[in-house]
Amino acid sequence: MVEMSATDKVDVSIEHKQVTLDDGTVKKHPNTCPGCGSHYRDDELQASLRVCPQCEYHFPVRGLERIEQLADPGSFAEDESALRSGDPLEFFDLRPYTERLAEAEESTGLGDAMITGSALIEALPCRLAVMDFSFMGGSMGSVVGEKFARACDHAAADRLPLVSVSSSGGARMQEGILALMQLPKTICALEELHASGGVMISVLAHPTTGGLLASFASLGDVLVAEPGALMSFAGPRVVAQTTREKLPDDFGLAESNLRFGHIDRIVPRQELRPVLAQLIRLFRRTA
Amino acid sequence: MVEMSATDKVDVSIEHKQVTLDDGTVKKHPNTCPGCGSHYRDDELQASLRVCPQCEYHFPVRGLERIEQLADPGSFAEDESALRSGDPLEFFDLRPYTERLAEAEESTGLGDAMITGSALIEALPCRLAVMDFSFMGGSMGSVVGEKFARACDHAAADRLPLVSVSSSGGARMQEGILALMQLPKTICALEELHASGGVMISVLAHPTTGGLLASFASLGDVLVAEPGALMSFAGPRVVAQTTREKLPDDFGLAESNLRFGHIDRIVPRQELRPVLAQLIRLFRRTA
Amino acid sequence: MTSDAELGLRDRLARLSGVKLLRGTRLSAEFERLQRQLERLKDDTSDEEIWQRVELARHKDRPYTLDYVERILDDFFELHGDRGRMDDHAIVAGIGKLEGRTIALLGHQKGRDLKERTKRNFGMAYPEGYRKAVRVMELADRHGFPLVTLVDTPGAFPGVAAEQHGQGGAIARSQAMMMRLGVPTVSVVIGEGGSGGAIAIAVADRVLMQENAIYSVISPEGCAAILWRDASQAKKAASAFRLDAAHCLDLGVIEGIVPEPVGGAQTDVDAAALFLRESVVSHLHELDGTASDDLRRARRAKFRSMGVFA
Amino acid sequence: MTSDAELGLRDRLARLSGVKLLRGTRLSAEFERLQRQLERLKDDTSDEEIWQRVELARHKDRPYTLDYVERILDDFFELHGDRGRMDDHAIVAGIGKLEGRTIALLGHQKGRDLKERTKRNFGMAYPEGYRKAVRVMELADRHGFPLVTLVDTPGAFPGVAAEQHGQGGAIARSQAMMMRLGVPTVSVVIGEGGSGGAIAIAVADRVLMQENAIYSVISPEGCAAILWRDASQAKKAASAFRLDAAHCLDLGVIEGIVPEPVGGAQTDVDAAALFLRESVVSHLHELDGTASDDLRRARRAKFRSMGVFA
Ligand SMILES: [Zn+2]
Ligand SMILES: [Zn+2]
């Protein structure tokens, strides 16, 4: 559904309209901020939650690092980590899907593009479902769908709030129609969580596009997005090609989505942890 | 809420953007069509359901005549006809409300601006709630609210569809805040009808504005409007004065409302009876 | 005022004030003042006195929804957008803690300075504002959060786009949604309760008015322009409308009056917020423990009975 | 194809066809043809055969939703508008009688000529189209009308306004609504089942595909452009995707295949409509009498179980 899911090599910034300072000719310092061109040290960037201290540009965050940023130290207990994708279509494009999966697992150390488990945020228990864009562009196939669905089940059973952090190009093409079926599947699980009185807080990180935006990521009780995060069903390139319109500068960005009424708030990464804690306190079930 | 409710002298056409052929200087034949300027004979116009045979202009229809147009001959049985308005505010502007009420009753032969009862349409039993603009601009006060609410009750009790035909300038100012309360009151009665599995088909005749559009008239299961009917919450003059915008030519008209997704269909008056019969057949409860 | 009506009013004020407003020490004095007001209500309020309330309700320094939110709620999290087309700043919505439990809050929001007024469109919402309201009502209902709404609008915005986007239907649907809620609901008119734009978010189990709030089917100026054909007759219209709190209570349209500091809410916003908070809390306490079906049934019966006819 | 899968397929086709397609005399012949098809499915379908289906699914003369509506339903009354902002002509909705009882129907609608195509936006809906769909689903649910949806879209429209108006959220909410319905639901992919734009109205108790319909997560061309970096490899992509009905049945994504006249639905629209009608009616009959809770439970369990993992 969205082209970004095709490969794990996609540079996150290519779909990001505000980040086009690279003129393509000058050879850049490897650690150059795409927001302001300043240089950074890796350890400093990590210490600042991967937000540029100069311009507030939000660099991508890997799944486990995101959990470290949000959860109380040592509180995260991963579950469902053994789940691995099948290859129902015996899919083969330029390379077999199984090969891509194996390579992604090796390069990321993850079983698939979502990490789930239980955690504490400011000492408040919750469930987490965090995506990792590095694993095949964060694309949603059977494993992401199943992990999210089980995260809903756990949250309902334990009467805990579920916090999802999405970062995905959309459905995973290599699983064909079954990837599309992860949309209703995740929505179905979320419906059951909601029917049980549960809550899902959806954090939209860059990018949340295609099938993610058309499924659970849009259906949280509260939606917060990171600054500059792309949130679009169709990617900017597809829209530009299809409609031959000039796109607005902030096309599909969180800022535009806030204005058009699709999210509740833009939360800079430094505030994400306390804001989630606040929301968990507000939605906590006392009975 | 809308100025048209103020007096029963208001010319229906003044709020009607498409009908401005009158240049104000030439003295007109008394029976001149405001749509095309052609002359008509009263009996012919009545025979054509008060639709101009030349230009399809829809003239206003009084409540009882509307019922004659829609119901099988002799099938209509009015109820709640004894209801009369109180004067809770002892309202007095240039004249007392009680005097206006008495005058309206004398000139229209009606107890208030809505007629309710049971009827057959193409041999199908239903309930009717039909407004008459001649009674104080079809304004909704306590009696209109109560009659509509009772029509909902009857429809629910008899498991019959309710057909409403609205034509109103909005809430009746002379009843003050109690007129405003007829909005939630009628909505409440309609909610109960819906909860019982019942159906309400809302016919919007010219004009349906203000509190009518902001209450039951908008909440039918199906909404059909007559051609050229004004359907706006705020009247064109108020909008023009407030915003100093030039209004679109079809501002607030049924045609505009269809385009913007607010009604299901525009039904010329000649087709109204068969269309209502069709809808009653579709919604009829067999069990 | 007939003595029957007066008895009824006295009874209602007693119910409202006697038990619930006596919590804080400052409130006792207010209670006494309210009693004195009650005495005065025997005599018809003068046109001038009613007009003073109109002016206070519209006072440029009168506290708005967010002024109360920051004084009444803890941990307030504002919710934005109708999930369709817009975030209408004329209506604010959110969740927060009131006395330790989470409630949902909705309110019209005017602006203090010119920039804010423009942003808030003078508290006149587009249909998108009412759709945001409905969305937050659904959220409250799903999570069992009591809903508090603060009403303060000259009316729903009368504009071309507002009509095109379905102002009438949006207001109707917001009322219908409030009829369906299974959670306790309290609405307070805190300034101008203007017509359809006000009732859209005021179909509550308990509807209250601040002492100097007004609630009416059309603005006094609008009424005067039509009925008296002279907008300058607004005072007369206001009086004829009985748009003040005491008269609305007498007419059975509201359940109670929230006292304001002497001189109006703008003279002491903290005190006004304290009274507002106490009133809301006490009404929510009364509604606590009522089953959803019973809440709905009573709410519907109340609105179903409004009107005077024979 | 594994023999297990083949057995499953044979079983499903038998269930689908054996009982229900034998009503009319013309249908018996079709049933036999379907049987022959089943035989052929033992062997892998060739890329060329799959591509033929893609071309038939997009054939300019292929019947669209309204072609079926006029042949299948009596007394059809079209419902327009999302009650918010627009009437999206890429999705048609309405109620009508199917074998004497009222059902609600929703479907994508492409256009036959240029003017109609523009009006229908080539069957690519805006969010407003999905909001119209949700509105009509609510109506169907309230009145107990079974819901039939016909899916035929290249995908939801990828445009600036569509994104601004919340395309992703609208598609998500339409699916969520279909999960909640307490009435029987049958969806049939009658042409292109393109991605999110298709699944938005295809979360049904029974999902069927016409023999030459396709159902896929992205268009073959789109997939080829990305994975093969060459849009002309669409044939390969189509084949790799297994977007044809037999494969979708095999994957457990659909419950049945609706036969078409030899050569495709466009060769005999009346016959195609007859088969479609029979299939829908028989599935609705199967669902009749099932309690709302059970319908929901089974529907959710079905979609909850989709996916292949270990
Ligand atoms: Zn920077
Ligand atoms: Zn004419």
C-alpha cells in the first residue's frame, strides 16, 4: 500500500518535506543534522533522545531505544518475541522474502518490526507496542498484526493501558493480501480492548503511513504525534504523481494533521514520557 | 433564533435566493409566478400541487393541503388538535403574544404551526407531522414541540413510520428560552422512537431554518427536500450581515445541501407521494 | 412572580445551596447572599437589573472556559480536532481530574485579546466544533467519565462555510448524542448561552447558570431588531425574554444557580472558580451511582417535559 | 498447491456451490464449470492466466455496482452524503429489496464514460465517501437491514484534500464500524479490490470474489515499480501476489467465489447479476437467525485469525 515498506534501506527523511537542506553536491560530514546542518556526536545525540539540540529535529529512534526512553529503567519485559513470519505467498521479487526477513533479523536483532511487552512509565504499569522502522521499513505483516493483537489481549486481560508507538511505511507487500488483512485484524483486537473498557494511546512517530494510518494507529483514544512526523495514507510522491498538484510544504506532517483535526497534540520527544504518564493517570481504572 | 419566526406576514420568498425577478417597480399581476413571471389560475395551480407548470417553481403549501397531496383521500385522522400554547413569559413586544396567537388561529384555522395525525399513503399506514408556515412563520414553540413529541410516541406505540414535513423559520421567539428547549425536546422524542426501532422520514420544504434544522428535521433516517427549499441554520441575511461575504447563488438551498452531503435526495413535489410510499415500504417492519 | 413559583424557587435554591455550598467557609457567606437574592426575587427584577446581567455576562474580563479549567481541573489534557476536517478553537475539550477522578470537559472559548478572539472566532463554533464535542462525548461515554460542559457563546457561527459544512445537523447531532450518554452530565452557562450554539452542548442531567449568565433563544439585539424593529430596544427584549438565571430557574429550564463574587465573576476569578467547582462537584455527587439507563431516562423525561401548553 | 489446501478448497467450493448455486437451471451449468475450474486449480495458474483476470477485473465494459443494483434490487433508494461535507460519488449507498426484504447496499462506483469517470473519480473515494459508508452502516444496523457491499476500486484516492480530510482515519473507522455491526454482512469484490480503499468496506461475515476479480495490498504496477523497480513487471507482481480469487480463497481471505459467465462478467451482465444475486442471497440465508452477538463474535474471530506466522 505504501512504497516505503519495500526495503529496509529507505532513508526515513526522503518522505520528509521539511528536511531538504542537502543540495546533493557537497560531501557531508557523516553526523550532519538534516534539520540545521550542524554536526553532532553520537553519544550526545543519544543523550538528547535523538533530538538535535540546535534545531529540535527529531531523528528516528529504534524500537528498543524508544522503550528505554519511555519506560522506567529495567521495567520492560518483552513478550511474544519468538513470533516469526511465515512466507505464505512464497514471495520472490528480486530476492526471496525469506532472505529479506533473515537479513532484517540479522541487521536489527529483532524478530519483526514491532516489539511488545509490559513496562512501567513513571511507576505506572502499562503495555507497550513499539515499532521499529529499521526492520523492513516498519512494514506490517502477519507478525506485526499478531503482536499488536496480542498486546491488546494482554492489555484487556491485565486491565492496563496500551501505548503504541508507530513508525511504518504501511502494509508489508511481500505478504500480499494477508498483509492487507492485518488492518482489520488489528482493528478487531483494538475493538475488543475498547469493549473491555480499555484504552489505547497512539503515538505517531515518523513516518506513520499507509496501512498503519488506516488501521490501529488512527484509532487510539488519544493520538499524539512527534514534531515533523509524516502521517499520510498515501505518500507525498504518490500524491504528487497522481494528482500533479504542488503539495503544501507541510503536506501530511503532524503539524498539518493537528490543524486539520486528526491528532490531539504534537509532543516533542522530551515531553513524551511525562505526557504518557499523565494520560495513563487520567485513564487509569480505579475499580 | 431565526428572524423569520417573528411574524406570519413574512413572504416566504424573501429568503429565497433564486426568486428575485421582482424588480420592484412594475406593478405585478396578483397571480404571477416568482420563478418565471408567468400568470396562473388559482385552481390550476392547486391541481398542479402548487408547482408552476412552466418553470417548476414550488409555491408554498399549507399544512392541510400538503396532507391532501400526500395522504390517501379521507385517510387522515388528526390528533392532538386541541393543544394550545401558553404564554409562560407573558410576552409583549409591540403586541402581546396571546393576541398574535389568537390572530394566527383565526387567520389559519389552526391551533398552532403543526398538524399531526395518522394517515395512509398508497394504502400504507403511517403517522404524519406537517408544519404550516402560515401560522407565525411555522415557528416552533411549546405546542409544535409537544405535537412532534407525541407524534413520535404514537409512531413508536403503533410501530408505524413517521413522516415529517417541515416548513419553519425556527424557534418561536415569543416563548423565549422555552422555545429553545423544544430542540432537545423533539430530539429526545425522536431518540425514543429510534430506540424502539422506528423510522422518521424528514421532508424539508421551504424554508427549514434555525431551530428546525438544528433539531428533528436534520435527524430523520432519510432526508428529502423540495427543489429550491432553503435549508440553513442562519438565514442568508444574517450570514451576509455577519460575515460581509458575498453569498453563493444557491446559498442554503436544497441543491447546495445535496452537494455538501446533508440530504439524500431532492424530490419534486409531484414525486413526493410515491417516494414516501417507497420509503415506507422499505422501512416497514414485517415482524 | 406567583407564590407557587416562588415556593418552587425557594425549594430549589435550598436544595442547591443548603447542602452543597456549605463546604468552604467562604461559601457560607455566599449562601447567605444567595438567600438574600432569593428574597429579592419576590419582586420583579427591573429591566435595568436584567440588563446589568447581560453586560456582566459579556464583560470583557469575564472568566472563560480555560480560566476555569486551570483553576478547577488537575492534569488537564486538551483534546483537539474533529477527526474529519478541523480543530475548531471556539470549543475546547479535554480530560482532567476533578477531586481525584477523571472527567471530560467541553466548553466554548472566547478570546481575551484581538488575536485570541480571532482564533476563537469570538466563541462561535463551526460545525466542526460540535463534531469535536461529539467525539469527546463518545470518549467520555466509553470510559465512564462524567461530562461537564461550560456554555459561553453568542451563538453558532453564521457563515457560508459553516452552513455548507452542516451547522444545523451538527448542532442537532450533538444534542442527540447528549441524550444517549450513559455518564452523568452537568452543564453550566458561564456567560452567554446563545441559542442553538449553546443548547448543542447543554442537554445535561443538571443545567446550571452562573448568577450573571444569560440563556436565550436569540440575542436581545436580534430579538429587538425583529420584534421591535429597533435594535436599540435590546434592554426591553432582554427583559421580555427573562434570560437571567433566576427566571430560567423559575421556568424550569435550569436546576440551579451558581453564585458569583459580588460584582461579578470577573472581580475575583479564583472565587468564581471555587463556587463553580463546588456546584459542579455537588451535582456530580448527587448523580453518582445512578445507573446509565436511569440517567438517560431521567434526562430524557426532563427535556421531554419542557414547554407550556394546554 | 498442497493437497491439504486443495482438499480445503474443494470442500469450500462444494459448500459454496453445491447447495446454493443449484437454484436456477442456468446455474447448474455454471456449477459444473466451477467444478472444472476446481480441477484446474490443482496445477498452478500461469502468470498469463492471472494477468487475464487482472485485465478482466479492469475491463472497460465490466459491470459496476449500479449495473448490479438495478438487476438485483427492487425499490432501490439511493442515499447521498456524509452529513458533513460532501456527497462522494465514488461510493454509492442505498437501501432496496432483495428477495422481498430490505437490505442496505454500499459499493464503489467507477464511471463508464469520461464524464462519469470524472464524477466518480474512477471509483477512488475520498474520506467523505467512507464517512457516507459509515453513516449508512449505522442506519442498516439500527433497522436490522443486512448489509451488502460491492468492492471495486483501484484504491482510496491519493490527493492533498483527501489526506487533509483524514483518509487514513476514515478507512480505519469504516473497518471498525463493520466490526461492530449486529446485522449480517456480505462483501463481494466485483472488480478491483485495491488495498485500504477496498478493505474499508469489506470487513464482512462473508467475503466473496467474482471469478475474475482481484484483491491485493497494492496494485501490481505499484508493486512492480517498488520491488522490481520496473512497472512493466506488473505481470510478475500480479502473479507473485496471488491476487486472483482462487488464491485468495486458498489463503483463507475469502469464503467463496462467485462464478461469471464464460469470458467474463461483461459478456452477459444479466447472467453475472444472476450469479451474484444467488451467491449473496444464499450467504445471507446462511447467516439468517444468527444473533447479533454471535455474528460479531464470529466475524471478529475470522479476521483475528488472519496471518501466517510461527
Ligand atoms: Zn539540527
Ligand atoms: Zn413559473
